[in-house]
Amino acid sequence: MTSVHTSARTPTGGKAADAPAPIAWAMLSRALSVPLTLGLVCFLPAVIAAQPGSGVRDTAYWLQLVLTCYAGARLATMILSTRRRLLQGVFWMFVYIAMGVAPFAQVVIGQTPTPMVGPRQDLVTAIAMVLVGCAAYDLGALLASRRPLRRRAPSARGPGGREPALAHPLRLRLLVLLAFAASAFYVLKLGGPAVFFSSRQEINETVAASGVGAEGSQVGSAFIKGFGQVPALLALLFYTRRLATSRRARRTPSTVLVWVALAALNLVVNNPVSNARYWFLTVLMAFVFTAFPSSAAFYRTVLTTGVVGALVVFPYADRFRYEEGGQRAVQSASVFDPLVTKDYDQMVMFANTISWVDTRGHTYGRQLAGSGLFFVPRAVWKGKPEDTGVRVGQWMGLRMTNLSAPLWTEFWVDFGPAGMAGGLALIGYAAARTDRRYALAVTRAGPGPGSVLAIAAPLIAGYTFILLRGPLLQAAGKLAIAALCLVLITTFRERRAGRRR
């Protein structure tokens, strides 16, 4: 295993060039480990704790501090690891920011983005349950690391000896055609490319006025947006990987021209002006991890700068959400003020969800079934569950119900603490297994430019922010479209010719 990960860190050189890399990184990691760990675990929490505010230092305060330090330590471990744990690294980055630093600032300052309607004890329970879920996630990841990858045949070329999942060349070309056709329909349906550079508000209003969705249902609009964006992104990722890993592809004018056309298409349908910040974050991370699949430097840079970007840049990145004149003014006396007034409502919404469940009981799988069957129109399924965030917001009496429902709450609503811990353990197990297979898939000995896993893992890593923030019902559509596209182009028959060069 050591030799595999060594080659994964420096895929372009031979053995002589690869040999110094582990030694150099070992020395660098030792130099960085102390300041990085102290910064994430000690310095930033201490700075937040010193902020003025009306918060009380009760059980919720100390539990939130423990959660912040725990997530910071795990994130530092991901950054400093010699192995690129893609999905796990993104998970801990989200937990540290959205469930750790931001809620801790809210507890200290005494202000939350969304009002908490239940007793303080529900917030204590929410923080404790997030800690339990994180521990369960770590347990699942630990179990996955103890289980060896299954080997079927010595001649197999896929990760762990399995037959590799590859993109069929002809079907990949069909995916490119689908991407252009679906995106063109999406653009024309909304009135042309200009609207995609106006505002997110105008996009939503245009989609609502296009008549693609029935009254009370967003299935139609979700499908037109999903098929207008996801195939274009997937096609770009596959061609990006082909250019990044194959010299023959870089010397082929047709491949380069297709990539340029796909890049231009994505600049229209997946640009940061007219799309939600979380979706553009998915596009950006998927592209970076695809273009630099075996670069340890990019992996660590993304995780490290992601913390700073999420705390400083992300709260202000909704500049184009509204039209000029309807844009909310941002007033801030402290760098931590946006954490208590804007986007990071995950912890307080978990507390509100606990209060909501206490009044009506658990749903025992019904809420998750609604997310899994997202494609069923409400006209067909009369009692189809709404978004968890919407349901809780309506119960709270809020007019604006576009609220988060982090993954912890989705499990809690259906199955309570035991189901939440079990669900997070399964996710940790699956993430760790996927990370190990991805690390093998992007080595020089991997299945080559057509590897489906080398595309799917970065895409899931970027989409993890949307899945963890929730609600799942909103997140399920694009994920299902991506899965459908990947299934349709996947083959397990390896083409011997032209695998790498």
C-alpha cells in the first residue's frame, strides 16, 4: 500500500523522482503539524471565545467548544495525512465550519441566524448528538480502514483487483451531445444566455414562469435545471481528466476543441452569478480535484483555504443572489458577525427539529422515503413529505422557510438517536472505502483516463456540502441525475489500446 500511495502523490515521475517525495512531505508535515493543529484546535476557538456578546457559558457553550476542537483536530489530521482522504476531508471541513466554529460564535455572541423556539436543553441535545454522530462517523471510517480491499483476480486492473468501471467512448460522446442539447433547451427556455449573468433571483423567477412545473410541485423545474447543468458538468469533468492524464488526448485537436466548447457551456449554465453558492462550490471542487487528481498540494490547499474562504468569503458570496435594489446590505462590525446573522443555521435548526419531533414523534422512514422518491409529483403522491427544513419552518411560524436541515436532522426525524448514529456510521464507512479506492484509481497503475470513480469521487466530494447542509429532498435531484448519467456511460470492459498515451 505504501508504494501505491507514493506513486499517487507524484504520478508524473519515475521511481527515482518519486523516492524523495514521502521524505520531503514527512519533514514538511512535521513542521506544519504544530501550527496548523494549534490554529484549528486552539487559536481560532480562543479568538471566538474572547468576542464580546451576551452568550452564557453553560453546558451548551462547553459542549460546542468540545465539538469545535474535536472537528478541528480531525480536519488537521485529514490535511496532514500522507493519504488523500477526499470525502472524509470535505466532511470534516464542513463539520468544523458549519457545526463547530459558526455555532460556537453564535453561542458566544448570543445570536443565531434563525430563532430557536424550543428550550435551551434542545440546543444542548443537538450539540451532543452532533458529537455522537461525528464519533459514529469516525467509527465507521475506522472499520472500513481495517477491512482489506477485496481482490478477485490477479489480472484485474481495477482498484483492489476489481474490474475497473470505465466510461464507454461511444456513450461518452452521447453524453456530450446530451449535455449540449439539454443545456441549450435550458438556456432557450429561460430566454437566452443573458439571463444567466443577471441574478439568481431572476433565474428562479424565470424558471417559475416557464410553466415547466405544476402548481405546488417543483419536480418539473428541478428536472429542467438538473439536466441543464449536470450532464454539462460531467462531460467537462471526463474531458478534463482525459486531457490531464493522456498526452495523446492533449495532441488531439478534436478532444481539445470539445473541452473548450464544454468549458464555455459550463460558464453559462454553471457560473457563480446565477447559481447557488453551494452548487458552484460543487462545480469548482469537482473540477479542481479532477484536473489535479494526484496532487497532494492541491488537496491540502483546498482543505486549508476552504476554512478561511468559508468564514470570510462565503457569507458575502451571495452578491448576485438578488437584483440591484433588492440586494441585502451587509453590515459587519466583526469578521464573526456573518456567522451569526446569515448562512450557518445548521445547529440551531437541529435544535428546532428536536423540538418539532418532540411535539409529533418520529416518522420512521417516511421523511427519507420522500427524499428518495423525489421524482414522484405531488399530484400523484398526495401525502408526499415536504423538505424537512420547510416543515420545521412552517411549524415555527416563519414566512421564509428556505432553511437548512443537516444530515443529522434527517436521520433524527425518522429514527431518533440510534438511527442517527447508525446512519452516520454507515456514511463514514462508505466514505473511507471510497477514499481508498479513489486513491488507487488515480495512480499510474489505475484504469486510466476513462475511470468513472476518478470523476464520481470528486463530484461527490463537492456535493457533500449540499448533502450535509440539506434538506435531502432538495439535494436528491441533481445527485440522481448524475448517478443516472454515470450508469449509462459505464462499462466494465477494459480497452487495451490507448489506456494512457
